[in-house]
Amino acid sequence: MELSDLSPLLLQYLITFGWALSGAISMAISLGILVKIFLWITPIDGWKEIKKGNVSMAIILAAVIIGTALVIGLTLIRYTQH
């Protein structure tokens, strides 16, 4: 196998890695914004409650993050399949 045979494959790997990196960064930013908005609309200070050991607040925040990630992930899977 020559280097010229590997060139298109390497290019496809780099493109895939670029899209994965772009998706990870955008997901991290959007989840960060989601957490900020969620904690802004709740009447209590969520981080303070979690630091005090309030497990129920931690579970609620984790459920919000996981639920949003599932919606975004499943939407992407649906619209990227051919």
C-alpha cells in the first residue's frame, strides 16, 4: 500500500475528527448555557445546595443535562442518517 493510497483515507479521518471536535465544543457550550439558564430560573441557588450536599438538587440538574443531551443527540442522529 502506497502513501498515495492512504491520502484520501487520511483526509476523511481528519474531516471526521474535525466534525467530532466541532460537535463536542458546541455541545459543551450549549450545555453550559443550558445550566446557566436553568439555575437562573430556579428560585434557589443550585450550586450552593449541591455544595451543601443536597443530592436531590444534583439529581435534578443531572436529569436536565442528560435529557437535553438525549434530545440533541437523537435529533442529530435522525437528521444525519441517509
